[in-house]
Amino acid sequence: MNTNDIFLPAAKSTIASEVDALFSFVFIASILFFVLVIGGALYFIIRYRRRKGDGYTPDYSHNTKLEVVWTVIPTILVFVIFFWSFKTYLKMQVAPKDAIQIKATGQKWFWQFDYPEGASSTGELIVPRGKPVQVLLSSRDVIHSFYVPNFRVKMDALPNRYTMAWFEATETGEYDLFCAEYCGTGHSKMLAKVRVVEPEEYQRWLQSNNSLPEDMAMDQYGAQLYKTKACVTCHTNDGAPGTGPSFLGLFGRTENLQDGSTVTVDENYLRESILNPQAKVVHGFQPVMPTYTGILKDKEIDALVMYIKSLKKE
Amino acid sequence: MTQAISDSVSYLDEPKGIKSWLFTLDHKRIGILYMWSIMVFFFIGGMMALIVRTELLAPEQILVSADAYNQLFTLHGAIMIFLFIIPGIPAILGNYVLPLMIGAKDVAFPRLNLASWYVYIIGSLFAIYSLFSGAVDTGWTFYTPYSTQTSTSVTAMTLGAFILGFSSIFTGINFIVTIHKLRAPGMTWFKMPLFVWASYATAVIQVLATPVLGITLLLLIFERVFGIGIFDPALGGDPVLYQHFFWFYSHPAVYIMILPGMGIISEVITVFSRKKIFGYTAIAYSSLGIALVSFLVWGHHMFTSGQSELAAMIFSFLTFLVGIPSGIKMFNWVATMYKGSISFESPMLYTLSFLFLFAIGGFTGIMLGALSLDVHLHDTYFVVAHFHYVMMGGTVMAFLAGVHYWWPKIWGRMYNEKLARISAALLFIGFNMTFFTQFILGTKGMPRRYYSYLDQYQPLHAFSSYGSFIIGIAFFIMGYYLIHAIFKGQRVGKNPWGALTLEWTTTSPPPPHNFEQTPVVTDGPYDYDRIMIVGDERVYKDGPEEGKEIAKEVDSESKK
């Protein structure tokens, strides 16, 4: 009998089977201990039920050997569970380098998905089978949570920073996507589907979908903002130094800061540097950049981040 | 001597009049004031749960709208947590029996004790005001930025919870000082009943953790009223900071709820097994151990909140650590029954229910503590089922065991045992129907706090709702026979269960100052290996021959 089929939804991602293996282990260990403890209790209840009147009972209230055993064995077991779960958890947290990046934005009460090639969709996340997909999450209002039971993946979407989740779907099909963090009246209607398709079909879909209002890819949109929002004044895109660091090859680089610490440039650092430029100034530059809070919309920041990410050093 | 005690007036009769109750300094009367007021909220919270479960019979609207549903589950949670389960055992049973158990005339600060009840009432009035001025729809956790943006009456409700915190702190301070200073001569720390140990550990958490909740809720109120930007990103705040603050209190609060329950279980299981508790020191110290580590596990509520992986790892590790002492207690209770002489009156039935349900609550807690499993299970019905197994299967079952155990002491009258057994059985069946089903809903991916749901979850939801109706019936039966007992129950003597702790050495109900003479403690609280109670008196195994004769007589009588 496979207990997982009774309790868990079908496993449709690479990580799911690993999660389920631990679920089985904990489940079976729990059943064994439950039978031991409750079975023991039931045995005592029947064996030592009061048959005649009151009487004195033996003074049996201590047994060092027994107490050591029932402390040590569960301790070892929970350590096994801890390390096992931590190992899988780390895999869940670190996306493969070649993962497809998709931006998911939660708002009351729907999900919007922006794909790197410019496509976007609402209420349906289209992903290719057999390719790792990294979802960059944020929210426009309150906290939401991105949850796909079949993939065993869940991550909160926050209004002030990015969070990540990744998965690799193993089979084509449609899977439920829930909002798992309570967000008000329409919380239970904040449903979407993940549609897993063959990679070729995914490519075809991307080509045919270009629904950005500006009719352009996110990173192209970012390239346009780079000029119109005057980033170009201080930041070059060809590696030449300006008033601020060049955007070329910036993403993923480790920068030395003025206070001597270092920072790896990621989405959150870029966002912070756009909204609060003085927080972490790169060594060798003056803290002169104005804040873009209130000037850039979230979508525009997303686009700029996408654009900066696209400027890779060859 | 015996004559003198039975002639004395009971605390229930003297002094008379409503004023004598509202201004009483007697810990027993204050316990009863707490009981009536807390029971009112338990009833309201319970009815809300039944409406919620009825609505969930089917995905479409049955009784209430989505907004009303969101308010109902929020109020159910907030009322049950802040107005019922946190004050429940300490303020009702703790207040009543703790001084009796250590042979004291009262708690250390009787006026503070009465003040704590008035503070509770004031806090609850704010909660009621909130109910009638737009209610709250945030979930009982008041997560930001939703709670700073919603138009519902969050300020009144959180102000209520803030005020209730002081009531909790007052009770905690009172218990700590009482236990330190007012123990009867001869009652050393290790002669204290384990309920007293558990209450002590609870009081420490109440005093240390509650202020953090107070600060957090106050900041939330300031944010809503004055627009300071602590939590709302729109104002430059951080919503996850709120979650850290909130759980820094609310996780230790889980142990405020469960530790006194564990104390009751230790009392009842020994009395009804006529057996010395197994591992007294292990149980006593594990209560303190749990209390201390409980401050360091709050982040396990936030594994998917975007907190760092390192933090998640540490919190997961500490969570497993805090699970072990609870497991050891389970083993100790079961081992206590070994070679006992076990009888099955209703307090023991609730205790056995506790063992069964709390074990399941514990194992599912291990699952939730495991990082990779929690990612899937977090914020689903699995979590809902888990904390109901711990809070209701654990704390409430223990509370009911305590209520049934001490009811004859409190009122001097016994309830209908047959009805009590029926309602215990119904509660056990209804509870498992309702909440075991929710484990499966959760593992299958059903998120919590959903007004509507996908069709695939409907059969399980319906089954769960039917179970909740059985729970409702069980509580109505219980309410009937318990209240009936107060007026019409059969009178009982000092010690109807044959227990060895001090509260059973005085009359039922006790006189206003508890004991005619300050008791001098020579026996341990669980020395069933050498003492038994015959006709309210202690008969020692190695005592005079006369005692043995009485024991034999009782023996042969009960055989008939």
C-alpha cells in the first residue's frame, strides 16, 4: 500500500518525489510510535483495570535505562528527519542556473505572469515540461502566497521585496495554483492553473503571445525606461564607467561597498538601489543618486531589473 | 476535628449577595467569575465554528457571504485564543485549585487577582465592541499589511487583545509569587503537585512573552491610527517584521495553552490509576525546559515567508528540540498506568482522549517542523487540523478532564456520570471525524481560510462538518449535566476520587479560607504505594492495624 496516494496529490515535479519520500518516512515512524504509545496505554488500561476495590500499588516511578532509551531514540529519529528535510529544502531554495525566469505578481485577487520574452498571462501560468522554472514573486498590495500542491511548492509574495520559488514539471497537464496566504474577500477565488506543455509548444505560445500593453518584451520595455527615466545619464550599458556603475555584467556580480562589506547584485539589491540608493553604495562612487520611489511603478522596476539582468558580459 | 470542618460554612454561601461576588477577594470566587465569563465566550466562539462548518458543507453559499465568513473564522480564532484558551485553565482552574493544592489561604495578591478579572472584562468589552462595529476579517493573526489596510474594526479588537494581555500578566505574577511564598509547611518544591509545576512554567511565559504581544499590537494600532510606517510597506515598513513580533509571543502562547493542560493530565492520571507518577522530576523539569525553548522557535510559522534559509534551518532544529520533552511526558503518563489500579470515571476518559489526540497532534507537529514537508503543508488544512489536535484535542480535553475532576470540589455536588461518559464518547468521535478529515484535506492541498473550494474537496469537507455537529451535541449535553449538578447534583464528601493532593483534604465546597488549620505536608502528592483514602481519611500501608482492617472491609464491599 502506498500511503502517499491516499494523502498526497499526484507528484508532478522533480522535487515532489523527494518530499513525498520523507512524508512516507515520518508517516510510518509516527504510526509505529503511535501504536507503541497508545497500544501500550490500551494494554495497561485493560491489564490493570480496577477489578477489586482500592488498594496500594507498587512504587514504580523511575527507571533510568528506560528513560534514557525513550529519550535517545526519538532524539535520533528527529535529527534524521531534520537533516533529511533540510537537504530537500535547500534544493527547493536554490534554482538551477539555467532556469527560465518568470515574474509572478499577486494582487487582489489574481496572479499575473510575465515571461522574459515579453509574453504575459493572467490566471494561467504556462511552463515547459522538463525545464526548471524560477518564479520571481512579488505583490502589489497585501501578502499572497504562490502554491502548487502537485509540485509541493509554496512561497509568499510580498509587497516590498522579491521572493523566489522554482520547480521543474515532469508531466504535461493542468495543475491547481492557489493563493495560500489569506488576502481578503476574494482569497478563495484567487485561483489559477499551471499549464505544463511540451517545450516546443511553450515556445510557440511565447511567440504568439505578446500582450504587454506596450507591445514589447519586459527587458525591451526596461531598455526604453533606461533612456526615458534617465538612468542612462549616469549608468552606461557598455561597461564604461560613469557617475554610477555600468549595467553591463552588473547582475550577479559581487560589489565592494563603501563601508567595506560586499553585496551580490540580485533582484532585491537592484530594487533597493532604485528605491533607496544611499543604502548600499558601491565603493568608488559618490552617494548622489536620487530615489526613484514614487517615480517608477512596480512594473517599471520589474522591467528595469529584467533589462539589467539581460545585459550579460559575453 | 472532622466535625469542625464539616460544620463550617462554604465559600459559596457566605457572604451573600451579588456585591459580595463582584468585589470578592477569594481566589475560588474569582475562579468562578472567570468561569462564567470565559464560558460565555467559549459558547460564542463555538457557535461561530458551527456556522463556519455549515457554510463549508458545499463550495457555494449556504448561510453567509464571503465577507461574513471571513469575519466568522477570524472571530472564532480570536475569541477562542484570547478569550477562552489562554485564560481558560490558569484563570479558572488555576485560580481555584492552585492555592488549595499548596495549602494556602489564597493567592499572594488577592486584589491583583480581582483586578485581573476586571481587566479581562474590559478587554472582552473591546472585543464585543469590535464585533458590533464592523468585526474583523484579518484572521486571528492580524497579519500586516492586510490588517493595516482593511476597513474592518481591527483597532478595537487588537486593543481588546492588548488589554487582555495585562490580565494574563497579572495572573502570571500572582502564581509565581504564590508558589514561591505561600506553600504550606512541609511542601517542598518536589512535593508540589505537577499541576503547580506546570502552572509555574506557564506563569513564567505569561509574564515574559505577553509584553511583546502588547508592544506588537500597540504598534499595529499606531500604524492604523497615526500612519507610522513600521509594518506597512506603503509607509516604508516591513510586513514580515510583524510576523516575527507576533509569533515571538504567539508561539510561547501555545505553551501557555498546553502546559497547564499537561499539569491536569499528570494529576488525573495518577488519581485514577492509583499510582505514583512515573518520572516526577522529568515531568517537572520538562515543563520548564519547554517554557524556555518555546521562546526560540517562533520562526517555524514563517518557513515560506521569505525569511533566510539559515533562520529557517535554526528554527526547524529548535522546533524538533522542543518536541522531545513533550514526547517524554507522553511516555511518562503511559508508564504511570503500569501496574496501577485503573478506573474509568469521566475525568479519566477525557485524560485518555487527551493521550490519544495529543499524540496525533505531536506527530503531525513533527511533520510541520520538517522544512521540506512544511513548504507543502503550510497554510493548508493540515495546519488547521494539527493545531486543533493540540489545542482542542490537547488543551480542551485536559481542561474538561480538570473540570470534571474538580467539579465536585467546586460545588460540593456530583454531576450525572452516565451523561458525562456519553458526552466524552461523542466528543471523541465528533472530534476525530471533524479534524482527522482535515489532515487529509491539507495533505491534498486544500488551503485554509477559504470561503469556497474546488469540487474535489467537497466530500471531505462535508464529512468534517458532520463531525463538528456531533461535537456541538456533546457540548450541549455537557452544559446541561454540569449546570444541573450545581443545583441538583448528589452531595459529595471531601474526597470523592480518593486523591492525595491537599485540595481534597478540605470540605467540598471548601470554607472561605480553604482550610480550618494550615495543613502540614508530610506525604508526597502521589504516594499511592503507601497511602489510600478510605472514607475521606488516609490509611497508611505501614500504619496501625485498624487502618488495614478498614481497607479490607472496603475491599470486600466493593467486590459485592
